[in-house]
Amino acid sequence: MVYKLTKDATPRQLEEAGLGPHYVNHDQALYYANASGVPWTAAYIQAKGDPIADLYEDIAAEEKARATYQWLIDMTDDVDLQDSLKFLREREIVHSLRFREAVEMIKSDWGTKKVYKIKVTEE
């Protein structure tokens, strides 16, 4: 989506849009950063080792992404871009719902001696 929106932009247009520093460092390549330009880091990934705490963290992340997509939808009048963003927003809603279901499943089994582990198979 970002490529589609910037592929025909000139360096001057990128600069006028406030993307000059990004262009100087990365040309038109994707470079994962937040809206303030802070680069993405693995430190954003939160894990406590407690399945319920971790799932609530996942739910919060999905809800934040949903809100961001909605704000982006509200910022554009490009119908095609809105459609793409709406698809992504709906995907975040479904993810949040599935994580909520998982929380309830774990809570219902909390007093049992169930162990949740990932089965790794070697090929």
C-alpha cells in the first residue's frame, strides 16, 4: 500500500509531504517506523510468560492497530485506499475476538493440570 502510494512520487513531492529525511536514508524503500519516525524494534514485543497476560497484551495490540486503521481511513478520501484499510481494520477485529476466545478457554481450564505446549516436529 505504501509502495503504491509513493511509487510515482518525485523526491520533491516526498520532501513536500514531509518524507524528505526518509527518502534521503531509504529512497522509496519500506522502513518500519511509527508515525513519529521512531524505528521499529523487537522491544515492542511484550511477553510475560503467563498465557492470560500475554493474550491481553495481544488483544491490546490488535485494538491499537484497529484504531490506527480507523484514523487512517478518516484521513483519506481515496476510496481504494479506504477499502484496503477497512480490510486490515476488520482483520484486527477478528484477531482481537480470537484472542478473547483463547483467554476464556484458558480461564475455564485454569484450575486443571493442563499443560499448553507447542509440538515441534523435525523433518
